[in-house]
Amino acid sequence: PIDTEGLPYELKSLVDAINSLMSRLGDSLSAQQRFASDAAHELRSPLTALSLQAEHLAAADMSPQARERLARLGQGLNRARDLLAQLLALARAQANPREDMRAESLSLLLRQILEDMMPLAEARNIDLGVLSLDEATIQTPPHALAVILKNLLDNAIRYTPPGGRVDISASCADESVILVITDTGPGIPPAERERVFEPFYRLPGHDVTGSGLGLAIAKTLTTQLGGTIHLTDAPEG
């Protein structure tokens, strides 16, 4: 809110109105964030139950046509569960928890993340690896840095055509850590590079499955850690 102390009388009512508007807008945004978080929590249990029922149904005798439809149902349930997981991650990121800060080893964390992402990279025939890695320790809330790295790598792997490459490098300069993820994918047009950080926004013309939340979560958490995130052109993508 704008401080009204010492303002001319003619401006005070205007400033009060602006402060009131901003307060209502803040309440509206908070309610929206709480709704997304609460809805994701409430939907988790029924979706888990549906997934278990689909697994039990798969053990029954059925025609090839029915089994094909059941497989499509399973894929839809998996996408819904992934979306809920991302919604919960976004809600946690927007809550801005600064307590329980702890030191994370970047090299150790990267090795763990690479192990997690390797099956997806192999399934898409993507060469995933580390080009260079300076040892660094970062003060971060639990899991925040891991969520940033996972979302950035997941995005790079999914949008890089099969047979491509995703490279990671990390360096230290002036008490900062610079993490670079480079891929041989199609890239993002300059005019879209800010919009892709908005929740649920996805580039038109792509058939890659996703929720449109990964980059929004990565940027929210990076900003909370005092960092910045940029999209630029790479030599091969």
C-alpha cells in the first residue's frame, strides 16, 4: 500500500481508493491460488482410486478393442495425475516458504536428477549429459532446487526431437551459480519467451503432452531463491 502520511488532502482519497483496489486484487489472487491448491488436494484421492480400479480391470478377460480403450483411459488418468502434481507444486511455490533453508550440493543433486530423468531421455532417444560442472553449495528450501531442475530438464527433453541432445553445465562466478541447459530442440520464438512462464500457457503447434505449468513453477521458485531465469538462442536450437 502507498503511504498516505503527509499527502495533500486532494490526493488522499485517490490513494485510498488505489490501496483498496490493490487489497481486493491481492485477496482475489490469494483466493485463486488457494482454490487451485485445495482442488488439487481434493482430486488426488478419487483419481488414485480410479487408477487402481483401471489396474484391476486390466487383469480381467476382455476383447482387444476393450483393452485398447482401457489403455487410453490409463493414459488419460496418468496425465490428470501429472497435472495435479504440478498444481500442488505450483501452490507450494507460490506459498513462498522461506523456513527450513538448508545447504544443497549442486553436483550431488544433479546426479540424482539425471538418474530420475534418464528413463524419459532414453525413451525419446535423447543424449542427456553434463558438459561441465563446478562444485557449488546453494541455500534453498527442501526440494525447491530439485523441482526447478526437473521441470527445466523435463521441458527440454520433451520438446527436443528424438535423436537430439540435452546438455547441462554449471559454473560459479561472483558468489552466484550459473546453470545452463541447452538442447537441440526447435526453440521458442522471442515474442513468446515471456508468455511461456505464465501458468497453463503452451506454445501453439506442438503435440507434446504437458500441463503448461513446468516453466511457471521453475520461474516462481527461482525468483524466490533470489535468482533469474532466461530463455535464449542456442547454437543448435
